[in-house]
Amino acid sequence: MIKKLTLLNNISAVSFFVSSVSLLFIPTLKTDNGLPKSGYIIAFLFWIGLLVGIIIQIVLTIKCKQMHLQCKTKTQRIPLVAAVASFMILLIMVIMKSKNSFAVVGLLFCTVLSLQLSAIIKRKGCLK
């Protein structure tokens, strides 16, 4: 049973990664005449990856509670600190109305990926 839950956690990690990486393609879109088809593909990948990852993490949380598995990891704090730091820098850049879209999207990518990694690491600690 633990192997199946670990596989689900790995699938969640891949779907979260697809969701985060799709953000990096936003600055390459040409939005002069509206949103191109590639923009819809990027949005689809983002939302599907995010929803699949969240649903799997919810299922894993329920299964871990049913099996009385305790999460004994403190390494999940590292991505949380990275997420807070990148979010603070992102807020500063947005407040200053930065014209550098690659930096803003890169910080958004770091924030989202760090939060997702925190959930994956926490669940991995439960499944040991």
C-alpha cells in the first residue's frame, strides 16, 4: 500500500512540475492580436497539472490519516522559506511595476514550485 501511495506522490510531483514549468512560457507569447492557441495550451497545462496535483495530495492526506501515518520531516520548511522569500521579491517587483516580465514570471515560478515541493516533501516524509 505504501508503494502505491508513493507512486501517487510521484505522479503529483510530476503534475505540479508541469504546472510550474508552464508558467515559464508566458513571456514568449505574442499577445498583439489576442491570446494565441499556444496560450490556451499553456493555461490548460497549468490548470490541469495544478488540479491533478492538489487532488492527489488531498487523497494522500486522507489515506495517511486513515493509516495513522505521522509526518516526521522538518525538511519541508526549506521550500516554504524559499517560497516566502521569492514571494516577497515578487511583491516588490510588482509594486515597483517592473518591466522585466521574465524576472516576474521566474519569481512566480519559484514561488509556486516551492509551495508545491513543500507538500510533496511532507507527504514523502509520511510515507517512509
